[in-house]
Amino acid sequence: MLPALETLYGLSARDDPSFWRRALSWVGLSAAAEWATLYAVILGLAALRAGESTFVPLLLFLGASAIYYWSNLAANVLMRLRMNAVARRSVERIAARLHRLPLLGFESLGRGMLLTRLLGDGNRLAIAGRPIITLTSGLLNVVIAIVFIASLSLEAAVVASAVGLLVVAVSIGRLYRMSEGFSAIARDEAELYEFLRDQHRGALAVRLHRPRAAALGGAYRAFSADLERTRVDIWSHHFERQSAYTALVYGLLGINVFILPLFAEIDSELVRETNLAVLFLFYALVSIVFSLPKVIESALATERLEALNASLDEEHLEPAEHTVGRGRFADFSTLSLDEVSFAYPQRGRRGFSVGPLTARLRRGEIVFITGRNGSGKSTFLKILCGLYAADTGAIRIDGAPVERDDLPHLRALFGTIFSDHFVFERVVDGDSPDVEDRAEALFAEMGLAGKTALTGGRITERALSTGQLRRLAMVLTRLRDRPVLLFDEWAADQDPEFRAYYYELLLPALRDAGKLVIAVTHDDAHFGLADRTLHLHNGRLVPAEPRSGGS
């Protein structure tokens, strides 16, 4: 836990070593002003008892109060701005490198974990400013309080120190338990996101199947109950100890009044002054207790963000820069797989595997990929376009092997529409008049005129049917004009008119334009339109079946 706190404080001073000097200057000034107000009150009480003017103590009180307000405000603003900037940079540093993480590594992160790190932990870090200032000033005030009380009564300072140490010891004793609880909550948040995302994506099935809906409801209640128990365990124990701290401080007030005079020479006036200082000590201890959970939560969030950032080191990332467009492979003629194999890692052992695969594809041909569900078609496509790096064998361009650092260049050859293709609102380089004119013609060709458009580099409407979204994806893919086009079951969501158009007109036209067209299909009625067919079975390329293997 202490290393996590050290990480949090260290991160706040990253790239600015003088930050904490400035922050502590404001915190120190605030603490000094706070105790100056107490001193002014004590002087004012003494003046009242002596029948003297309270003008000087009043001026000191007002001046100290004003300094406390402005210095405390300055410290909190400084820390709030700093922690927001730190959180933004931490999230940006991770987000800027995620696209360089190989797809397999990206998929292993999990959507829920990634979202809760970048949004949840990023927000926890951003709002850590106030708790950090409160904790820091509270610790400083405890030290000042003990020194102040010692200046009044050494015996009272010993008793106050013992109470303070007891509070700190109990609080530190809870740190490990609290950190475990907050870590469990962070894991549960990631799982909850995945759970709710599945419910959203499976909304139709849930509403059509009452037993499934009931089962999901039961699972959610169990999940929610576990999360509730964790939160209750953290905060109930925290507030129980807070009540105990309050009782201890009240007990200290009683000790100073009823017991301390029995063992030390201390008059009633000194007791009153000491108890005023004890109340300030109590406020400092309460501020520590209140801020500690938030600081711990922010420290753990920092630790998780730093761990994620560390996992994205250069050793695991692809090169930061590569030629945009087709680059060195622009004029290729053949794309080959040479004894390529790949296996998904699965808890230290090999999962589903494909290969060895050997195939030679040429520009200016249509190649159909067929096979039953689960035969490895999607994996084959991801290897082919460089999204997965092969474990063995080689991908070759015109006979030359594609090295790992060349994979971004390989990907730049492909225009793809996968089965789970996503259409972004913003189209890169899509705001030139030439692109918009071409897009308008393609929208009309794909039956989308009047339904959506490309204006100023943005798609004006994406609330379309599944088939229309696939046609929109086809328009955008054709606008990019890549030499290799890869379509995964594009026609599955189209009506008969566009299905026929796709197979009988569009694919041949793309081939005749010099494209290498690779299409996954189950439409055996159109198999004869391909120049070649590659059939996958259990991760291997085998002779094509006389008809489709089903869907």
C-alpha cells in the first residue's frame, strides 16, 4: 500500500520537480494561518479576562483567517489542476499507444478492464487533488498541534501524542484491508461493464426468452450483492473507526479536565487553552481519516494505470512510424502464405490453432474463403492481413518474406469489412471535394442516397439498418482504394437485389480494376463466380466441398 501512495505522490511531481515545493508552501502557509487564528482566540480570551482591548487579537484573527482562506484555496486549486493534468497525460499516454499494441495483446486486455482503467481509474486520479491536500495538511496540523500543546503543557502533549499515535496506528492497520476492497471493486466494475454490455448486445434474445432473462436477473442480483458486501465491509469498518476516533478525542478532553490536574500543575486557564488546541488536533485527525480512503483509492488507480502503461513498453509495441498508404508494397503482384501456423494462447497452453497454411493469391482475381463456423476463417483472415503475427512460417509479398516490423505496411494494402465491422463517424481524409463527390456517386449506387452522406469528413447519419450499415462500410472501403479487398460475409445481411449486385457486378468490377478480392461466403449458389475457392476445415486448407458446409 505504501508503495502505491509513493507512486501517487511521485506521479504528481513528474516532469515538474518544483511542484511539491510550491504545493507545500501553500499548505504550510495555510496551516500556519490556521494556528494563528487559534492563537488570536487565546489572546482575545486573555484580553477579555484582563479587561483590555481585543483590537490587536481581532486584527490577528481576521488577517490569519483571510490568509488561511486564500492559501488553502490556492493549494487546492494548484493540486486540482495538477492532478487533472496528470490524469489526462496518464490516459493519453496509454491511449496513444493502444493502436500500436498487436491485436492479440489488445484483445487480451478485455473491453471492461480497458474502459474501467481509462475512464474509471483516470477519473479517480483526476479527483485526487483535494484528498491529497487534505491528508497532507492534516498530517502537518497534527505535528503543529502536538508542538503547540507541548508549549502549554508537556504532560498534555504526551497524552495527545499517545492518542494521535493510536489513531494513526489503527488507520494504517486498515490500509491493507481497504486496498484489497478497492481492488476487488475495480475488478467487479470491469466485470459489471462486460455483463451489461452482453445484456445490451443480446437485448433481443433476452426479451424473447424469459428463462434466460430470469437467469440473467439472478446473476446480476448475485453480482450486485457481492459488490454491496465489499463496499459495506470497507465503509462500515471505516465509519466504525471514525466513531472510535471521535470517542478517543472526547476522552482526551475529559482527561485534560478531570485527570491531568491530579498529576500535573496546570490551572483552569491552561486547561481551556489546551483543549482548544485538542479540538484543532481532532479536526486534523478527522481530516486524515476522511481523506485516507480517497487517497488510497486514487493511489491504487494510479498503480493500475502505471501497470497498464508499463505493459505497453516499446518491446511489446509495433513501430511508431510507418509509411501511410501502400508504401514499399504498393506495386505487389502476389501475396502468399508459406507454411504459416498460429495458435491462440490460453492460460499458458496452446488454444485453437490454424495451419500450417500455404496459399498463393494474385492481384486481379476473386478468391472465396469457405468453411463451417469455427473452421478458422476469421483467424485466417487476420493472419493474412497482418493483424495476427504468425507463430511459424512466413507471409510473402512477391516471394519476399514480410518481417514483423513490416506488418503495418502489409495492413496498409487491405481494405476490410469484417463481420463485426464498425463505422466511425469521422472519415480520415474524407473532407476533400473529390472524395465527397465520389462518395455521393457511391451512396447512390449502394441505395443510400438521401439516407446518409459524407460532409466535412463526417458521416451525417449512422442510425441505419444492419444491411445499410454494411453498404455504408462498402462505400467507405471503396473510397480508400486499397489494392486488396477483404469481405467477411458481406452479403449475409443484404436483400436479394444487393446480394445479386454484390456477387454478379461489384466483385467482378473490383477484380477487373486490378484488385485482389478475398470474400468469405456461405452462398454456394455463387461459388462459380470466384476464380478460386479456399476451403477451411479445423484450421487447415482442404479441397473445397461440392457445396457449402452450412452456416
